[in-house]
Amino acid sequence: MLVALFEEEETTRVLLTRRASHLRRNQGEVAFPGGRLEEGESAVQAALREAFEEVALEPSSVEVVGELSALATVSRPSLIQPVVGVLSERPRLRANPDEVSEVFDVALSELTAPGVFREEMWTIPDGSSRPIYFYDVCDPPVWGATARVLKELLDLLGEGCPAE
């Protein structure tokens, strides 16, 4: 998955998508561009390829600056590797309707505004509990793996979540 950041009017923004409603999994959910690795591909190569396929983000416009912690979800036990990239300007994007119904961006400051972040403890199929994060910046809210990646990114940037 590609976590693409860009600056606009002195505000850092992050690129997000809404998954197409006809997909087999996670229909209509907010996500980063991303998908499965192809044979012989690195996480960076896959993230750039998938972003191009899903939203027409030109790979040469992305300066890869690092990776966040790999994560697994309850529904997909294989690891997801978030790749962080910086864009020099707002990208011109086009949603691939086979995969994405909408492409949009959110200011990091919106994600850290009071009342936007919340956490719930959920019991997962193995009987253990874990926190599930939500960012109420759109409908439906950003949650699941996307919210976990955003939380790690914000924590690393020192943005964190506002005090309740």
C-alpha cells in the first residue's frame, strides 16, 4: 500500500481512496492505494504499481521516504507493508472504476482535530481483544488497517491524537 503525502497551502495532506462497491472484500471502505505483490516484486514496486493502476499516480512523481510497520488484518493474515511516499505537488488522479469509486485527500490536521479519532476494543476470532481505530473524517469513517497505518504515521510525525 502507498501512503502518499503532499503539501498544499502549508498543510500536509494524505491520499485516500474509496474501494469500489462491486469488489469481493471491503466494498466501499476507505483505503490507501495498494494490493498484492506480484512475483519478484518488492513492497515499494508493488505500492507504486498499484497506485498507478488504481488512481493513475505516476510512479516517477513519488519520492519514497520509508516504510511503516507491516501489519496483518483479521480477514487477511498475510502481511501488508505500508510504503510512505512524498509528492512534490497535488497529483492529478483518475479513479480506475474496476477498483476505486473515489479518490480524495485529507489534511493531517483534520485527522488530529478534536473528536475525529476514536478507539474501540474488539474481540477477534481467536478470542483475544485488540484496539480498533476510527477517524471520523468521512462517511463511512476510516477504520481498520487504514486507520492503523494513519495512527502510526501521525504518531511518528509527532501529530498523535488530541487529548480527549
